[in-house]
Amino acid sequence: MVLASFIGFMLLFLLIGFASVLVRSRSQADYLLAGSGVAPSLTGLSAVATNNSGFMFIGVIGYTYATGLPAFTMMVGWILGDWMASTLVARRIRETAEKRDSLTFPELLANWNGTEFKVLKTVAAVIAVVLLGVYAAAQFKAGGKALHALFDWDTRTGAIIGAVMVLFYGFSGGLRASIWTDAAQSVVMIVAMTVMLWTAVHMVGGWEAAWTGLHGVSDHFFRFFSEASLALGWQGPALFLVGWTFAGAAVIGQPHVMVRFMAVANPRSVRRARCYYYAWFIAFYTLAVGVGMMARLLMDQGVVDPSLVMNAGKLDAELALPVMAQELLPDVATGLVLAGLFAATISTVDSLILSCSACLSRDLMPSRWHGYGTARVITLLVVVASLGIALFANENVFDLVLFAWGILGASFGSLLVVYALGGRPGEPVAVSMVVAATVVAVGWRLAGLNATMSEVFPAMVAAWLVFAMGHLTGSGERRPLEGSQGQ
């Protein structure tokens, strides 16, 4: 019955995505940007479903299980940073995309001030292709973990199923299919998480019993900052909050999220789209943290067997949600939760795949090859490559997502902030900003310093220092091309 319920929801998503074929036009602009005519409600729901994916269902719940209330503090910083950065650039992105006739994120960065920065477009596209591919692989892994926990299937099976689904409707309908299915998936996702939280609280005897029990999990579980942060004195909590605020601000550098705002019907609709986005975002993140905390309480109290979240002899907190669903819910509801989890991974991975294929087919290939057919073929190749990474990579979902998210956000977001504030860096400076942010972000994470503060903050600061030096030396300004007018 669980399997039947799960399959039923998956077929529904496939049908919704495939229905977009009925209104498509066979053009690259329609395939990559849905004709820039998407309703604000669909834009908001799609953007938030794409943003909050297997990372939320698997990664955040696992992180909350392990750390407790610091996950809520992370949420506050993340959403605050997201809101501040998006307020600065979201509408400008939509206006500039239309003004410069840009279909991809690297193209938007290269043409922002009426320029034609070909080197910048190539560098940005290469970074995007690599990191979006890794990011997509993380989502495939999340789906594989869910099916392994519930059906004891090999983790590779879920990744393969996810790849087939993405290929089926993404190959056919492009961004429009992705947005339509995202909107439907977002509803299933939030219903599934609500059902899971209500059931978990009911199992321990209600909200009062849950509140009391959570305080007794450990000395640090119900504190707003982790033990490692508190050990650093006041600097630790400050670094933690600032770091996650910048991590949230990195949303403006995520091609797969911001392309939704490039596709909204008109610039005036961006504010309405963001209202839908943040209402859903806050509700879903709160539910995810609640479920993660209840998972820890239920397993500590023995209501759910902790051995069920073991993977290869080690505790794997990222299995908490599917295991709880299987143990506590009736079959139909379990299928709903699993469908919500799997839908979350698919809602992000299809967006990642399309953004990645857009960079390859439009930004890295000669203009004579630009077209609808090329975009579809590249989509197929990207799905295969990302699936390959998912099948053989050993990192967990949380780390893979944060790695890709942080570098993309720092590399592209820092440049976007400069653009939005009226800066006109020349191409050498713009390229140097992107490269500097990428190098610092990778180095920060490899050095393990991300345990204290997200790499986004130091990487963005490094990029802004590069711009400042370019400005002071006179190489940081570039006028728009003849006959064009910058923002």
C-alpha cells in the first residue's frame, strides 16, 4: 500500500509536467525561460520548492536531529539573509533579463550593464556547470536514501528513478514543466511535513509532553547555539549567525532559483512572487526543524528504534524522516510523506539540470548551435553525468548541498550586489571577483573553517575587496556599450 501511494503521487507529478508540452513553443527561449510569462504564484511556489529540497527533508532534519535548536537559529539567519539579498536584486534581475534579452544566469552577469563580457560569461558558465552538477547529484542521493530507508532498495535505485522522472518531463517541457511540477510538489511537501509533525507530537502525548521531553534530550539540545559555538565565547554565536545570514544571502547567486524570477510575467509581479515564496519558506522550515527535533525525542524514548537510522554501522541522522514515517504512519500517509520527500528532491534537481544544460547549450557552445534541439540533447547528457556523480560520491546530502550552494552564492552573488548598487566593474575585475570568491570559498571549506562560519561571508568579502582595489586603481569601472544604458 505504501508503494502504491508513492507511485500514485509520482505519476501525478509526471502528468502535470508532461501537460506543459501542450502549451510549449519549440524555441530555446521557451525551453529555458518559459517565455517569461509565469504567474507570480507559480513563480513563488516553484522558487521555494526548488530552494527547499532534499536538503530540507533530509539534510536539515538530520542536522536538527544531531544538534537541536541551533537548527532554528540557522533558519533565522538563513531566511533573513535570503530576504535582504533578494530585496536588493530580485526585481533588478527580472528587469535586466528582459532589457538585455538574457536567457541564462552567466549571460545576465556578462550583459548586466550593456556590456559583452565573453570571458566572464565563460568563466561563470564553467563554475555553474560543475557546481550545479554536484548539487543535482546531492538531490539524487537524497531520493536514494529515502527509498532505501522505506523499501530497503539499494540507494542507487532512488537516484535512477529520480533521473528518469527528470528526464521525462524536463526533456519535454523545459522550465515550464519544472515550474508546474514544483508548484504541485510544494503542496505535497508541506502537507507531508505537517502530517509528520502532528503524528510525532501525538505519539509522545501532546505539545506539553513534547516540550518537556525536548528539554531533557541533552544539555545543549535546547540551546540556540551549538556547544562548539558557545565554547568560543560571544564570538562563536555571532560568527554562527552572521555566517548563516550570508549563507541565506547566497540565494541570489543560485541560477536554478533566480531563473524563476527571470521567468515571472513582468517586473511588477516580483513582489507578489516573493510574498508566496517567504510565506511558504518560513512555514516549511519551521515544520522541518520541528520534525527533526521530534525525531530525536522519539528515538531517545524508544518510540522509534534508533538502530533503524544506522547505515553501514554508523548513525545516519539523514534517514530520520523516512524511518519515522514508516514506523508511525499508516501506509497511505507513509506514501504521502515519501512522495513529499521525493518530490522535494525532484523539484530541485530538475531545476538544477535545466540551469546546467542552459549554461552548456547557450553559454559554452557556439551561437550557430543555439536552439531548442541542442538544449534538449544537453539536458540528457547533464542528467547522465549528475546521476553518475550521485552513484559514486560518498559525501552526505547536507555537505554536498552546502558546498555547491556556498560557492555559487559567493561567486555570483558578490558580483550581483555590486551591480545592484550601481557598480560597473570592467571585465578583468568582474572575472577576478568571481575567481577570488570561488577560491576563498573552496579553501575555507577544505580548511574546515566552515565549522565556525559559512564560507560565503569570507568569500564575498574577498570579492568585494577585489572590486575595491580595482576601483581605487582605476580599472574597476566600465562604461556600457555604445547605444546602451546601464541600470
